[in-house]
Amino acid sequence: MNPIFSRTLKALCAVMAATLLSACGGASSTVDPFVATRVIAFGDGFNYVDGAGAGLSTVQTGETDNTIAGRIAARYGIVVKRVADGATVLNPLASTGGFSYATANARVADVDAQITAFLSSAGSVAKKDLIIIAVGNWDIYDAYTNGVTSMDSNASALVASIQRLTTAGAEHVVVMPAINMARTPWAANKSLAGIQQLSITTSSLPGLNSFNFLLLTKLNAAFRQDRKPVYLLDRSSDFNNFAGQFDTNGSTRIINVSGMALTADTGLYVPVCTAHTAMAGCALGGLNTTSPLTATSYQSYVFADDINLTPLANRFLADRMIYTMQTFGWAP
């Protein structure tokens, strides 16, 4: 059977070939794929939605498939809706449907609290539950800001939280770790090598203390069985394909080989939200229309703000995750 899947980069596949051989290639879909009847989401802005299921830490278009969790859930005909707003219950946990415990800017510690809230209501996890976790960006933000050079404790804590879910019966958990935070507007005028070493592993930057590499290693150690309940769907390489890269002098050099219809050259790095440094997404009325931006730029740009992505970019990453899930029978 397949091991935990990761496609951090080709270099990482080479490094881990002995333990993750089939992860670099892909496997055939099963004849009767898993079809979720309930989707449970945890994490940060990639899975943060309102009570109706529309994404909040992005351009708030009101659509229910403009987040990672929302887009994946749509594959099963499910809308993921926010469970609660503080003490106000918006969508009580039920035996079917989609439910998100995610919050804006959540860290690994917040995910553990979200899982606690879920398990206190559910007690156990049903066999037809698909669990989607997206986290890591804000842990890297904190680490860089505070001069921390290793993400070991963050990765260990997330694995422990995931094990709480599998102990409760979870059989289908997909985890999207951090994007390459060095390729975000937030990273401008910062130590790009330092941020990248906290984020991912590349051929030129070993990144053995990076969040994504450590998480991969620790998940492999935690789940050794043949039929694994957890897959790490690292979309760093896909993100790199459309997010381009910063030159060493801090200017931008765009490399877009994703096939997405993106605005050319440096426009990819222009956040479309007016208050982009708040890193909270924005409503359609909060879009920056100063040239070269227009009211519809969010339809072809990558970044909503200095870290969070537009619906276009979220959908692309989610679609890549769905494609991978299909290869091991977790999506129709």
C-alpha cells in the first residue's frame, strides 16, 4: 500500500527514496473509492469559513469552494460550514455534512484546541469521516519573528494532535502543511533563506529543521502500518510553480509553470486586498483598485494579502490535493 504521501520537492523525494519510494510516483485509483459522508476541517485561514461555508481569510466572494477544505468537500457534494463563532453555535455537529473548526491565523496549538472541541462533541470519528488539516504558516511566522531556528516542537505537537484523531477512530486524515513562506509578500525585505529553511526542504537549502520536513519524518515514524490513516499532501512544489520566487536583491522574478491563467510578471506578488498587511483577507468592497489592480484582479492574482491566497490559488492547490487523493482511492 501507499506510504504517507509527500511531494515537497523532487530533491526531497530523492532524499527520502528509501522510505517514500512510491510517493514520488503515484498509484492507481481503487475500483471503489472512499466517499466521505462528513468532512471535518481544522487549521488556519486555508480552512476558515463562515456559518454558510464561505471563505474568510481570502477574498470573500461568498462562494463555498474558495478554501482548501471547501473545495475538497465539494468533491463529495458537501459544504463545510463553520461550527461556532465563539460561544455561539452556528452549525451543530451532525452525523453527516461539513464542519470547520478552523480559525484565522491558527497555530499548531490552536489546532489541538480545535480537535479537543471536536472530540468533546463527537467522542469518536466515523469511518466515513474525511478530516482535513491545514496549518504551519503562522508557526513559521512566529519562529522567524522570534529568532527560532527549528520547527521540531511544532511538528511533534501536530503529530500528537493527529494521533488523538486516529486513536479516536479516524481512518482518513489529509494534512496540508505550510506553503513556502519565503515566496509570499510578507517575506519581502526579510531573510529569505532563513524563512525557507523554516518552511520546506530544497536541494540548495537542506532545511532539516523545517516544519514540512520534520512533519514528514515524524508522521512516517508514527504511522508504520501498511494501510495508513494519514497522508501528508505537501503542495509546496505546486505553490512554487505559480508563486514565483524572490531574487537575492529582494525584487521579484516570476516563474509560472502551473498552467493557471495568472496575471504576468510582478503582478503575482501584489496583494489584492487594500489592508493587505493585516493578513485577514478582505471583502469584495475591500479590494485595492489602484493601478495596476482592478476590481476583478483577484480572479487572476495569487495573494489576497501578505500571506493568504485568493480563491483562484486556493482552488488550484485543493484540486492538486484532490488529484493525489484519487490516486490512492480517497476521492471519487
